[in-house]
Amino acid sequence: MARGGHDRVVAVSHEASGLRAFIALHHLGRGPAYGGIRVWDYRTEADALSDALRLSRSMTFKCVLAGVQGGGGKTVVDANHLTDRPAAIEALGREIEALGGVYQTGPDAGFTEDDRVALAKGTGHLAHFHGNAQMRSAGEATAEGAEWGIRAALDHLTISDYSKLTLAIQGLGSVGGALARRFLKLGCKVVGADISEAACEVAKADGVEILSPSELFETPCDVLAPCALGGTVHDLSISKMRTSVVAGVANNVLGHQQQAELLRDRGILYLPDFVLNAGALIEGAGFGQTGREDWSKEIRGIGITMAEILKRSEAEDASTMTVAVQMAKDKVEQDG
């Protein structure tokens, strides 16, 4: 096994384009590894590698709890060094192709439609892209699964009158915007924030009340849904929260796993990200394996899994994160 319990970790470089990347494949024993490509400004190479290892491990947990026959993978590209981005992404595609199909990739933070076009020149192992005319966007699928997970939490709290609820969303892009529209249709009040003025304008037109990013985590709400990058739920932000539920829609929203305990100590339900945001994975992997386009039944299962986690958390007097991780580890062990 490679470092961190991973089956394979590949360092990728392409001097002509400035490409520096890591491909981390956490678990290949259940089928291909699934996980997107993140293009980001990392402070150091060690930070980039750490992100790849952490995210790919979470993808394994996501696969097993979502019922997807596969394990976790993730690619991170250090955007700081890119000098010819199209050439770099195409070169990355060739490296993914050379893996022989054990890794099926897709979009993640910082990955654009232009990147998709460049990547497709190097590999055909693309699991879920909004450029595929047969499929809806990954953001819509993720939001659908997150809705069912959040509704399971509201059921757990015996909350049924959505007209009295406030949902606060951090990040109003493809996932956060879609999540906002879903809960607006349910009659909820939705407030949100994003550093992108364009995203805020679209959300405002949909009916979202726009707040500044600095005040969102302090605003009174029933559900707080971080939908941007990870690490936003930390000791300081937790101390300011005025919510009943934190819904981990973005990947790795916790700064570290122990913060799930801190949320629990404050009486805040935490919905683990690798359970809640599996909608696009379920739909993308399922389409790739069978060609079937409608995976609504399976995506709705996210709510069933979340309900089980919440029930076990209460019964075992443990954080939802601890319960979810153990459930995933047990399933991996069962699979051998």
C-alpha cells in the first residue's frame, strides 16, 4: 500500500506546460476509483499531496456508503505553476489514460469546461461532466442528494413545517445555487453568500436573500450548508454558529474530524460530507457502468443512509462523523 493507506499515488509533471499534479487512488479492491480533478493554488507541494490523499480517502467512504461499486480517487493540480493550461490538462489526461481505466475522473473545484475539453483529448475516462448532453449537471445531482440528507435530519428533529425554516448557504455556484432552488420550492427562506457577484445575482433572482460572506456563519438559521471549499467549519466559525444543523455539502468542510465532536457538544447536528454530497457520484458512476440516466431512487437513498447515521449516533452516544466513518470502514472490510 502507498502512503496513507492508499493503493497508488502518482506524481505527474510536464515541464513544457508547468503541470505539477498528484493522482491519489485510495482503494481499488471494489472496482475503479472515482474522484474529480481539483485545480487550486497550493502553498506547497506537501499541501497539494495532503489534499489529494485526504480527498481520495473520503471518496472511498462516499462510494461504499452510496452503494457505488468502486473506491476513492482524486487528482489535484497546482495552478501556481501552470504556464500553458490546455497543454497541461491534456498531458494530465494522457497520464490518466495510461492508468488503464482504474481511475474514472470528473470535475472538482477550479476545473472548467475548457479543462474538460483539453482533458478529453488525452483520456476517455470521464465519469460525470456537464458537457455530456445526456446528463444533467453534477451540481444538480449533488443538490438532489443533499436535499434528501437534509430532509432526513429535519425528520430526525421532528421538523415538518418548512415554511418556518431558514437555510443558509455558503457558496452559490452550481451546487449551492441548485440547493437553494430546491429549498425555495419547499417553501423555506433561503439566505446565502458567495464571493462571486455573478453567482449572487443569479441566486438573488431565484429568491435568495444575499448576505456578506463574513456574516453568513453567524446568521440565525435552522440549517447551515457550506457548499464551497472545505475547511470552513473550524473552531472559530463553530463558536459563532447559530444553527441546528450543519450540512456538509462541500467536500471536507471540517478543518479536522474532531470538530464533529465540537459541533455535537454545542447541540448541532453535523451531516457528514461524504454521505451528503454523493448524488453526482451515484449518477455519474451509474451512467458510466450501465448507460441508465435516471438514478433518482438511488440518490434518494442518501436520506435513508443519513437517517441511519443519525439514529446510531444518538444510540451510541458518538458523533455522526465517527459513526459514518466506522460504517464505511466496516463495509470496506466486508468487501475484503
